[in-house]
Amino acid sequence: MEAADFIAEALERVRTSTLNAVTDLSQEEIGWRPDNQSNSTAFLVFHIFRTADSIFTRINPDQSPFWEAGNWSRRWTLPTPPADAEPAWSTGHGWTQEDLAAFEPPELEDLLGYGAAVQWRGLKQVRAMDAARLDEQANARATVAQSLLTAITHEAAHTGQIEYLLGLMRASAAS
């Protein structure tokens, strides 16, 4: 198996796990938080997709993130960023509890549409990639391979959190 095929397969498998966890949820379910110190499923899905969009853009900086190109940044209501916010803030990185509380979950169908667009472009990039490209620097901190590994492990970790949250929600509803 070629490296690009292996990476594409890993990206597809982890996304399938994410989609299996959330596809049939109601709007109320994706917005549920066990307390005001916790993330919602909607936030975690948003964060997964925004981070992947950021990573795929870092790998191919000649392309605009779908977040901007697809007008997603204007379609959803995000909390107001702090004046000194880093660019990664728009991915949900560094959000405060107040930011999480102010996050208005988009409709699940819209959220999944954004994720599908990001995934489509990422897979297209990976499948067209020459193996030598994996060793190139994507930015000052990471190679292309390291960036893709981050996309995969980041989504897998947060999908586990989503599954845990949903278990808490179901247990809470049953009691």
C-alpha cells in the first residue's frame, strides 16, 4: 500500500467513526452539555472540522480554508474573539467557558456539510500527494506527515470524547 493510500484510509476511517457517533442526533442532543465546564458534541464536531480545514490549508497554503471560501465563517455565530486571539482561535482552540456557552450550534446538517467539504478536499490532496512531499515542512513546527498525523489523531481523540458525552447524556436522560 502506498503512503498516500494509507493516510487516506486512516482519514476515512476516523471520519466514519465521527459520523457514526453524530449523524442521527437531534439539535438538542448535539447542543447538550453535562455542565457549564464541558464541551457540547456540536462544539467538538465544529472543532474537529475546523482543525482539519486548518491543517489541510497549512499543507496547501495556496488554497483558502473552506471556512472562508465556503462562507462558513459568516453562516455560524461564534463567540467574539479576544483582541489578542491567535489564528487558531477560530478552530475553537483556547476558548474559555464563556466562549463555549456563547457558541450557538449550527444545524447538524450544515455542520456535517462543512465537514464533508473539508474531508473531500483533504482526501483529494492526500491522494494526489507524492510520498516525498510527506517530509516537506508544512510550517515551522511540522512536516506534512506530522500535520496529517495530527489531523487523524486529533479527530480520533475528540470522537472518543463525543462518544463519552453521548453516553453521559443518555445516562442522564434515563435517570
